Amino acid sequence: MAGIHAVANFARTPVSAAKARVSVVRPSYVKMATLDRVPPPAPDAEAELEPRMPPGPRLPRILQTAGFMFGSSPWFIDACRRRFGDAVTFRTVFDSQFVMVFHPALVKELFHGPGEQLRAGEANAMLGPVVGERSVLLLDGSEHLRHRRLMLPPFHGRRMHTYVAAMRRSADLEIDAWPVGEPFALLASMQSLTLRVIMQAVFGYAPGPAEEDLRRRVRAMVEPLARPRSLALLAALPMLLGREPAMNDRFASARRGVDEVLFAEIARRRGLGDDALQDADDVFSALLLAEDEEGRRLSDQEVRDELVTLLLAGHETTATGLAWCFDLLLHAPAAHARALERDELYLDAVIKESLRIRPVIPAVGRVVRGGPFRLGEYVIPTGIEINPSIRVIHRREDIYPDAGAFRPERFLVDNPPDTYSWIPFGGGPRRCLGASFALMEMRIVLDRVLERAALRAADPDLAKVQFRAITLAPRDGVRVVQDRPPARG
Ligand code: HEM
């Protein structure tokens, strides 16, 4: 996530130092291009070191900034893509130069490039004030690998099945609370659902007062970041912390509210001893027990940072993905009818297609360090951020014919889109650590809602896309109506 997914890599600013970069959404698009990219002839070694930036618009930076900022449609990037090709250099007031890439072959080069040289952590630096400096999202190189290895086991294999019950239970709680006969916003309900899942599966809290208290504190910290203009807040945090008292106080006190509970819980669990932790099925306990090759465990601060990271990375994203999924399905009668049969493969295809057409994170980022990086026919100098545009790649007509249409069947063929053309979770050694968790959660929730509730769209058109700090969210939160009470759970 360049910016968590630096997510919405859209603006970058030399906030204080290289560490404090801001990456935001750079929506974009695509003109047709062949996937059979032939590698360019190897230039001589001397020339190879010479920077060679991709072409880009000559418009003043202020106008390019406006092109990114105004409107939810990526018309500006679309136009640049058509004019300049699969890699384009942009300049905004936040970032004097960055490169966006739109071709799977270039994405492959980037995802497989050396982690020391292509720094996702640096691209995500604007999340530092929230997730902490020891978060896997912010680390690069060997420290990143160490944290990732320690965090991976609870997100794989058999362990994943222990989360199913929490996911189903959370879906039921939401379904039972929906009004009958009047419109309501699905996004808010999905936010509450996915937060509950994280509380139980990741934090290991059983429903009750302690879980409710932590949930309230977490929402107080995260909610301001999920508002439409939150990007400015996120970008400004590194500058404002310590300088602007009101902002500093508000944010710091919300963060302290979460930290108090987390550090106390870390101490309590460490006090229980390893045997008790081994019996627990949650990610929190697994993080306390995890050891690297030298037998070192994560410090209290590192455990805190990773817990907040999982919260931030896993809660709003999955909720937004689910809201979009229902929006698309409820506006596609044939796909909806087939989904009601609840065939697992078809539901997976529905989810993949909705993450294609409405990717939650529009772009990821890698900052070049320690020498120029060769990208296709270009040589990108150190200090430049490169952003694969998920949004644009997912709309390439040469990969996805009739790319604007919602067609889950695309993912049911023998050769479905590959790991460089379907990239809602990024890729390479930085690929989303919770991808399987998120896909499983989305399938369980989708299945449960289709089984129990008769939903229909409240509005004739799909929701408009709106940039938030981390996600591309539905503007009105996806309004739906439930015409009759849900079937019993
Ligand atoms: C639909 C839901 C989700 C989407 C669309 C999503 C998307 C992403 C993306 C695009 C990245 C950046 C990858 C890159 O730079 O190549 C990422 C990273 C990450 N995600 Fe997710 N994510 C989702 C859910 C989750 C969940 C449920 C969790 C955990 C509970 C999670 C944890 C993480 C972590 C820890 C990273 C950082 C990985 C690293 O830097 O090594 N995500 N995610």
C-alpha cells in the first residue's frame, strides 16, 4: 500500500525528510497495449546507468495536481496513458517527479526487484504516526523480511479455519440488526462487521465489555482517517504532531487510548506464560510467541505496532471491498441470481471480479534507493517513487474485454487473469499479508447474507467512487433495502 497501502498514491510531499513521504491515489487508465512485451535491446553498460525517465505531461505541477485531485474518475491519467504509454512521469505539488506504470510486464519487474532497492516501507511512511515505526508496512529490507516471517504463520493454512466461526457470527450479528423496509448504508454495517472479526480473530477478544471498549477506542483513532478529506489529515500528521496543538492533542489522545489497552494486554498475556498462549487461536498470542532464527521475539512496541497495522490494513479495506461487492452484485440481476445458488467457486469469482472493477486500493508504491532501477526501457534514478496503478491495469481492454462490465465468469475460465494483471493485493514480497484472510472473510459474509437476507439496491445506479485516505470507497456507503426480516440464523 503506497500510503498503506500508500495507498492511494496520489500525492507525495517531502514532509520533513525522505521518511515522511506522502503517497496518494493516482487513478488512471489504459489504452490497449500488447502483453507480448519484447525486452528492449540491452544498451551498453555505461548508458545503462544513465537515468532515462518515461515521458510525461509538461503541464505545470499545479495543473497536474488538479488532474489527480478533482473528480473520482481517472480521466487525467487516462489521457496521459493514451498519450505517453505504459509508463508515465508525473509531477505534482506534492512530489516533483514520480512514475506510474500500467503494464503487467512492468509490474512483474517491479514486484520481483530487490526489496532493498525498491522500498515499499518508505512509500508507506505517511502511516507512521498511526501504525508506528516498527510496523511491517514501514520497514524495508531485512527488517521487513524478519517481521513478515514472524507474522505469516497465523495467516496461513490450517490456522485460517479457526477464524471461520468469528466471521459467521459477526455476519449474523449485523444481519440481525438491519432494518426492514427502509434503506440503510451497507458500508457502515460492513465496517462494524470487519472490526468485530479483527477483534476476535486477530486480537482474541470474546464479545463483551472489554472488546467493546477496545473497539470504541480503535474507531476513535481510525475514523477520522476514513473520512473523505482524511488524506490531508494523514499527509499533515507528521508535520503537525508537535507543532499544531489541537491536532496533536486530538490524534495523540486517541492513539494513547488504544495504546494503553494494548500495552496492558501485552503485559497480561506475557504473564500467562507460553503454554497458555499456545492454546489460544488468535494472531495476538501468535505474535507474542513468534521467534526468528536467532530465537529473538518481537518487543512490546513491535507487537503493538503490528497489531495496529493489522487493524488499519485489514478492517476498512475488507469492509469497503464487501460494500462494493454487494453494490455490483445487486445491480447485476443475472449474476445475482446465480450467486443465490451459493456455489463456492462462483462466489469466489464474484469477489475477484468486484475487486477487479472496484479495487479498494488504487495503487501501490516503491521508492528507488541505492542506485538506479531498470524498468523496461527506462532507468529510474534513486529517490523516485514508482507506482503500479491497480485501477488502470484492471481496466485494460486487452486483458479484460469489455472491462467496464461486471462479469464474474472471467475468473471461471481455464486461464484466469494472472498475478500481474489482477493485483488488488499488490504483489511480490510485499503482497498483502491478509489476502487469504480477506478473501475468506468476504466469501463467508457474502454467502451468509445471500442465505439469510433478501437485499435489493435502494438506488438505480452504482455508488460513485470517492477517494479516502486509504481506500476508494462508495460515496453514499451503498444504500440497500431489506424487504422482509432475515431468515433465522
Ligand atoms: C479486501 C481487503 C484488502 C485489500 C484490498 C488489501 C490490499 C493491500 C495492498 C494493496 C497492500 C500493499 C501490497 C504491496 O505493496 O504490494 C497490502 C498490504 C498489507 N495488508 Fe492488506 N488488504 C486487504 C486486507 C487485509 C487484511 C484483512 C489484513 C490483515 C488482517 C491485511 C494486512 C496487510 C499487511 C500487514 C500488509 C503489509 C504487507 C507488507 O508490507 O509486507 N490486509 N494490502
